[in-house]
Amino acid sequence: MDLELTLERVAHGGHCVARHEGRVVFVRHGIPGERVIARVDAGEDTKRFWKASVVKVLEASPDRVKHIWNMADALAAEEHGAHPVGGAEFGHISLARQRSLKAEVFREQLTRLAQTDPDSVGFHEVESVPVAGWDESESAREDDGLAWRSRASFSVTKDGRLAMHPFHSNELVPIAEMPLAAEAINNLKLWETDFRGFERIEVAAPSTGQAPLLVLIPRADNRTFRPPHGEAIENASGVVVVEQTRGSAGDGRGSLRTLAGKPYVMEQAGRRALRVTGEGFWQIHRGAPRVLTEAMLDYARPEAGETVADLYAGAGLFTAALADAVGSRGAVLSIEGAPGTSADAAYNFEADSQVYVTRGRVERTLAYETRGDSLDAIVLDPPRVGAGKQSVQAMAQTNAQRIAYVSCDPASFARDVGYFKNHGYELRNARVFDLYPHTHHMEIVGLLAKNEG
């Protein structure tokens, strides 16, 4: 069903709000103020609100530009009777307007879910981030929002071609480029390789200049490993290749088996190089580790001799900076739930006597490890779902005076800010970074502090 709609405000999730005969319609691939023809997604007609995608623009916004990626362009896909792939849903909008829309979303979520005035915490705009890592020589790159992804994940069609999914679809669309990916990833030309027998391909291009790491996830019916056919893979010089064996039912991931090179990359964290295995978490934007570390330190303000915690710590990006700040007379508690990633952290800080690495759920492990003792500061960088009520309670019980909260989702961040308020904490400052250009996502760093009295 096609509808003629006038798009109103932006909503969290990358949609614009429109109305049709009193029903709310969430529309992708548009810009507020545009008049469009939007196609309602299949199966939506009986629901309270509808979701739709723009298939034709009747009155375009002055902020509409040529899409940065033809395969993700909804209008181009409509002309060819196809569906656009996901991952660049804001690619038709000028970068300046993308950031203003993200700012609107952040302000709305913070106001509605946390009952907090964005102006009171010093928030003004979403900040652009250079693609440069710790090496400032890269910072001269033009701000076009491209080539920032140091990691990418692809599905594989039955005939072995790299592919991606359209939004909320099981369909596979073969691809032949990825403009948001780092040059080191695109230079592999993996779309020219035959990956038959594999379900998914993950690739990481580390900031240290080390060779990219490929993780190959086989299909359930691929009982015998068969190497992919492709020059980049068969001549595995300069490419690290790892097969991830399928795990048993319910355990999520399997083990890693090295086919060429080592099953990890080294990532830069200030003066340190940290090991991150093929399945481990690392910030996707190439400039994110430096920018987020600087913002975190500005808010957490760790000092020599203090006791601090790094929660959802991953391989230790923030742990590294905290360990250097508190020094040998201080202490850093690193908590991470993923076994492989926690093992990376243990390896990375084996020589740092002030760092204690432990694995477990934050809400339980933090309470057990602190046993009622106070902390000077806490840093947390939870997954997209946020920390949640129980973890916030566990943090509040440490009586930490400063909490630096790093988040990739404005809704879960604002919700958790509300939980912290119930425990006597106030959001004092917040910065929002555009670490995901041409998508609706953003990264937030907030400072929560104990209310006096």
C-alpha cells in the first residue's frame, strides 16, 4: 500500500514521523519536511502504527543529497525493483543535517525518559569525529563520513557471494563495495571471492596497520572445511584467516581455529597495543578509541592512588587509560562478561599489578568484588541495551563520586540516567559524537555525579 505523506519530526531509530487518517506512520529514507510517496511494509495493516519506506519524493528537502551508496539508496532500489541494504539509512542526507537530526533525537530522549534538560548538561550539538586514530597525521582527511568502519560483517549467499540484508528482512542482496568501510577492508575485494559453505564473514582492519583479520563462520551443513576460492584468501600473505567453528546448541559462538596468521589483532590504546581476538569487541569508528578515551578521562578524572572500576570493559580500551592514571598505588577493577574478551583483557594487563580483571555479570560481580567498599570513580560502556536497573543499583552502592557513562543508544542512556537519579546521582555533563556517519546511530559520553547532601 502506497501513501502520500508529509514527514514531520525525526524519531529514534532513523524514522520520520508522519500521520495518515489519525494513524502514526514511521517512515524510513526521508527527511522531515518532505512530501513523499511511502510504501507500507507488508503485514503492517492491522497494527496500531505502521512502518513504511520512501519510494518517491514529491517535494524534496534542501538537505537531500546524492546517496553515498547506490545499493543502500531506497529510490535507486525502487527503480530496479529491489530493496536497499541496511547500514547507511541516512546516506541521502547532508552530514550537517544528519547531525542536527541526531541532536534532536538525543534531546527528545533525555527530556522524555530522564526528565533532564539537555541545556542544563551543556549539550549543544553532535560533534564530528576525524577518521584519524592515535596517529594525528590522518586527521587531514576530508569530512565526508566515509571509510570510518574498522570492522564489517557480511552474510553469504548460497552461491558464495558477500551480501547484506535490507532493513528487517531475511533477503540477501549481493554487494560489490562498502563505502563506510576502511580502505584496508575494501582493498581485500572480498566480493570477488567464492565463500560457498560459509554463513557469515567478519573482517577487522586494526589501527596498528597490522594485516586485516578475517573470521569465517561456516554454514550448519558445512561439515568439512573447504577454503574459499579467491586470490586474497588463497594467497593468505598479508591476511589473517580464522575459521570459527560452530558452537553447541545454546552456547552462541564456537571456538576459533587459525588457518593463516594469528587469531587476533593488536589495537592501539594510547601508548599501549592491546590484543583483541576475532570475536572481541572494539570500537568500530577508527577515531573512536582516542576521542572516547579523552572524553572519558575528562569526566572520570582518575587520579594517582585512586580505586576505580571499568565495567563492560572489553579488551581494555578504558582500562589502559585508567591504569596509567591511577598508577601503581591505585587499583582498577575490570569487569567483562564475554569469556574471550575477558581473556584478552587478562592478557593485556598481565604486567599491571594495579589492574584486576574478572569475568561476570556486572550487577553481581561488582557487588561481590567491592563488598561494600567505596570506589572513587566508575567507567561503563554497556551494550546497546544499556546497563539496566540492577547494574545501576550495584554501581550506586559503591558510592562512586564520579561515573563516566559511554553509550551507543540515547534511549537506554536516558533510561539509565533516570535510574541513577533515583540513587542520588545527577547528569552534570554530556557530549554526543557522530561515530556512525550516514546511519542514525550516535555515541554519548555523560558525567554522573553524586548530589551533595
